[in-house]
Amino acid sequence: MTSNAFHALEPTSSLRSRTEALAATELMDAPTSVVLDRLTRAASRLLGVPVSLVSLVDDYRQLFAGVTDRDNVLQGARETRLRDSICRHVVESSAPLIIPDTRCSDIARAINTDPGWWVKSYVGVPLATADGITLGALCAIDTVPRIWSEAEIESLGDLAFAAAAELDLRISLHQRRLSETRFQAFMDHSPVVAVLLDRDGILEYANAMFGIHFEVPVQQAVGRSISTMSDPLAQAIAAQCALVLRSGQCAECTETLTTPDGDERQWLLYTFPVNTNTGQGAVGTVALDLTQRRMLERQLQQSQKLEAIGQLASGIAHEINTPSQYVSDNVQFLQQVFNEIRWVLDDARDGLDRSTLERSGAGERRNEMTPETAAYLADEVPRAFEQTIEGMQRIAGIVHSIKAFSHPGGADAEDADINAALANTLVVARNEWKFVAVLETNYDPTLPPVRCFPGELNQVFLNIIVNAAQAMAASLRQGTLRVTTRADGEQVHIIISDTGTGIPERIRDKIFNPFFTTKPVGTGTGQGLAISHTVVVEKHGGQLTCDSVEGVGTAFTITLPIKGCFDVARQDVRRLSEEAA
């Protein structure tokens, strides 16, 4: 007997039970199969028997999915009770069952004790799926006792292999239809617009969200060229697909598109090549509307910036109060001096000459100004003006830094002076670090403007600077806060280092995880570095790395592309769109 007589070669499903596998054949409710009927006819001819069956056995019954009954002894029956089934013993043992004479078989007598029972000889071979689940048996039945030869049993086994392959095929088709249905439901409930285009830009597949966005039935859209659709998203998809077909590489970009109503929507487009067995390349695109998400992110980041300013408010108030105090003192001093010498202006206003002044006694008032007083006022009044101007400039600088730091920024990237952004952030956070560290800055004067979202980077700088100040405060020693910038080809590096407590090695790989914090409850949410990592890496296409030695200090390095990661793909898309137009 051939070694593969009873088992298919490769698994076709992931079904776990006979009940699931039988249901997947789709034969239990409609037990008809042309292939199985032809196999039973072949078995009947090869073995010379009047009856051959493909019997499928569940927990309660057996059904004949294929049947040949030359003598009509079954009288058209397609189902019997399980207790009346010999085939169930084949299924239970997953092994062939050979009964030359049912009158001498305990198994047969347990089923039917009638001496006139028409089943006189039986041979059954199990039908096992590729997963090893026995679903039934291919059996041959004779109305007279007989000895089954090895060749006959081997032939029946070969036919059983074909019958099992048919069952596997039906299961595979069922599973594929089920998978396709699930996939279609998954895609139709997905928030993304998903399309598949051929090399000519003809739409081969689109999900339900495509129809919702473009306000067209998907069935009508399939088969059309997407470039003929006037919607800005369709044009962006067409351009991205053309770019991917040319390069053969995946592409991702964020596009700000204006709807016909004049609203601006932000879309994330991810496009990828799809290779088919026919060799005809296709390309797929998924597009996600980021407008609401970006708006919420900006609101959250703005709230976090304002929250940071609120937390630093007492320090900022102290920074403003110091220059305000000596501006107030100088103004009071100048007011007092002015009152003392006001008689000079009064005399000038009255137009009195020296003799008139002497006759009226005004000279006595003038004589009250001694040389020493005059010299003192000559020195102090200009100095008071200088200090007042300096104090007002300092207050204006602090206010300017707060305003620059807290500004929410626009939805699009812009060119920013990183050195100035760092300087403003250091001013805002000055009261955090000035008592625990000496500040050292080394700004690269040749640093070019960087394409970025300045408001979000300000939050990153603040998070790292405040963490550094807290680490140095915890070290109980005077520290050094160093802020360095330098240009490096197409990138800039911002290094913020401290001489604080350092980060223990066991937690260094967790510091960018959301909500991870070592601070006491109520003093930290664990969001600062997580948001910083998101802003630098995901939003700006940069890198955020940390080098730390416990007990020595920590250095964070922020690497940003000078030209940004926002416009390259967008420019390619727009260029291709213009070429297509």
C-alpha cells in the first residue's frame, strides 16, 4: 500500500476539530459532490462491488457525500444514524477496517444482528485532512462475503487519497472565502483609504472608506484610472504610485490638501509595490486622515507647554521681580532728585534773570545745591537711567522668551534658529538651574536655520533641561549644565549635558517609554521624554540618544536634518503631479 494513501501532503487549514473541518467542507448540509460521486463510481468499478460510499461522520450521524449504488440497496438514502454506521469505527481508529464477512464480525453484529442484512463484506479507508483530522471513510460494500486482496485495498487507498484531497480543497476554498470576507470586513471598517492600482493607474481594489471619501460607489470606481478623479487626494495617490512604480521602493509622505470646500486636511500616505505571480507589477496605497489627530496633538503639546510655564511660574516671577525692583528704586530716586532741582525749571519757565532771582530770594534756593551734591547727582542720575534701561530690557527679554517659547506655531514646518530657541528656553527655565548649576553654552555661530516645528522642539529642550536641573539638585553638589550646538553636513546636533546623578543602567532602555518615571507621585507623569522622542524621531525624522554614567552625569544628543524630513517626498509628489498634468 502506498505511504501517502490516507493523508494529503500539505496542511490547508488551521482547523482544530473534526466538527470545524466538516463544517468547512460545506457538505454536511448539502452532501453532494460531483468529484466524490465519480470517485465512488471508480471504486465500484475497480473492486467490482455494487456499493461504494464517501461517508462523513460527525458526533451524531453519517452522511454520504459521494455514493454509488448500482443495485439500489440504499434506496436513495444519504444519511444514517451514527449507531448504524460501520464507518465511524474507521474514523475513531483512523485506520483501515477490513471485514470479509460481516456475519463473523463483532463490529458488524453490534450494528445489525439481522441475518438477512444486505451488507455481507466491508472495507473502509480513512479520509484524513492535511492537518491529520479524520473526517470519514471511503468504503466498498459487497452483498456477498469476499476476501479483499492487497491490490484492491491499495487501489481503494489511492482513491481515498484523491477523496481526501477533494475535501482539503473544499476546506481551503471555504477558508479562503472566509479569509477574504474577514479581510474585506476588516478593510471596510478601517479608518484608512486603501487602494490597489495596476501599472497603468487603474483601480483594482478600494475599500469602503474610499467610497465614503470620494462619494462614489466602490463598484463604479473599480476599473477607472485614479488620475481621472479630480479630488486632491486622488491626485496625490496617483503621484505617489507613479513615484513608487519608478523606484520600486516604498514611500511615505504627509500631504496637506485643500478640499473643494476650502478646508485643509492632512493626509499620511504610505505607498508600496505589490508583486504578483503574473509578473505585472501593481502598487498599493493607504491614506490616513491625520487632521483631527494633528489638531489634538498640537492642543496637547500647547497645553503641556503652558503647564510647564505654569510650573515654572514662581521662578519666572522671581526673575522678573529682581529687575523690576531696582527699576522701581531708580524711578523713585529720579523722582526725588527731580523734586530737588525742580526750582531750576521753574525759574527757566518764568524767564527770570540772575538779578531778579537774587532780589526774589531764589538765589538762596540755588545755593542749596552744593558742589558735592551736584557731583553726586552727575554720577548717579546717568547710572540710574542705565540701570533702569537695563532692567527694562531684561524684563522685555524674559517676556520675549516666554512668548517665543509658548507660541503654538503653525501646522507646517518652518525655518528656525535653533540657537535662539535654546537661549529662550534657558531663560524660561533659568530659575530651575541657576541655583544648582553653572551654565556653559557653546553655540555654533555657523548653524544654519533648521526646517522644523520650533514650538514642539522648545518643549523637548525644556523637558531635557528641567530633567538635568533636577538630576543636579539630587546630586547635592554644584553642577554644570552644558548646551552645545554644531552643524554636521546635512544635520545639526544639539547636546544638553549635566553633571547630575546619571541614569542607572537597568532603566536606560525604558526612559523613552510613555508614563515611565522614577520621580515621586505628583512630581512627574513620565511623559516628558516619551513626547520628546516622538517629536524628534517621528515628527522630525531625527534621532534622540542618551549617554549616561551613574553618579557622573547624562548627555542627551538631538540630531535633526537641516532641510527637514517633511518636504522631500512632498516635492516629489507635487513634481510628478505637475508632470502628469
